Amino acid sequence: MSTPRTGAKDGMPDFFQFEISRTLAGLRLDRALQQALSLDAGAAAELIEAGAVFLNGRRKLRAAHRVRAGDRIRAPKQLPPAPRVDLRDRILHRDRHLLVVDKPAGVAAAPTPQGVRGTLPALLADQLGLPRAPTVVHRLDRDVSGVMALALSKTGARELTAAFEGRRAGKWYRA
């Protein structure tokens, strides 16, 4: 039923990939994960809430989603630890539409296959008490530090995207 993929570093499975059987069809996503991977309810919920579960190649954040026979599920064996960094003193600018932050190295700028937990938008939403995570319009690699502009509204996302596409927003790199 499940086929673990082996990680290159330690030989341990880094994620499970499996197809929903007829016996699991119709179950909620969290229940299907519990049964297929022998997880407890808390572990299944944590994977889903972290954005680490993919159904047919798309991230699923709703535990109540009903699975169908033939659906393909991919989930990590365990979540990576979230980086411990306080971003509140790294805010360079904030208004209704825009948030500019000095991203430290070691923090992912956008969701990864391991989920959204520990990413810059998730950390900012949590630490600043935002109602939802800011929108990433441009990225920096995880191991790169630098200034990032994120949108706090649809207007901000539209304006910021237009600024980057129209080359009105500059990018400078230093080694």
C-alpha cells in the first residue's frame, strides 16, 4: 500500500507515497493517513496543518477532504524542525499592503514539499499575529539572507507583482 522513498543521507524513508485503495475510499484525508501509515490522530493532523500532505500532486490543508480510490498521497515521515528565529526585529517596513523584511539565511521563503511550517510567511503570520500568511511575490533561496517584500493584501500582491514584472522593483545581489 505505501512505498517509502529512501533518503540519500541516512537511508531512512523521508516520505511515504501511496495510492488510496477501495477500502480507504470515502474516508476523510486525516483518517486515510492514520490507517495507511499507522499514525495517531495528532500526527496526521499535524502533517495536514503543516501543509506537508499532497493529494494527486496538490497540497491539501483540509483534514475533512474525502479521498477517492486511485488518489495518490504523498506525506513526509516526519516534519523538519521549524527554524527558531524572531523576525519582529527584522521588519524594515509595514503598511496595509506591504511587508518588507530582512530574511535570515536558513529560513525558506516559500512552502516546500515538507510543508509550510517554518517558512517566512508562516513565521511572520505567527509572530506578527496576522490573520493570514503574507503572499510571496519573489523568493530567496533558503540559505540566502536578504530583503524580501511580501504582500499583505490582494492590492499589495497585484502592485508588487506589477513592479517586479515591469522592472520597477530592483534586485541586487552581493556575494
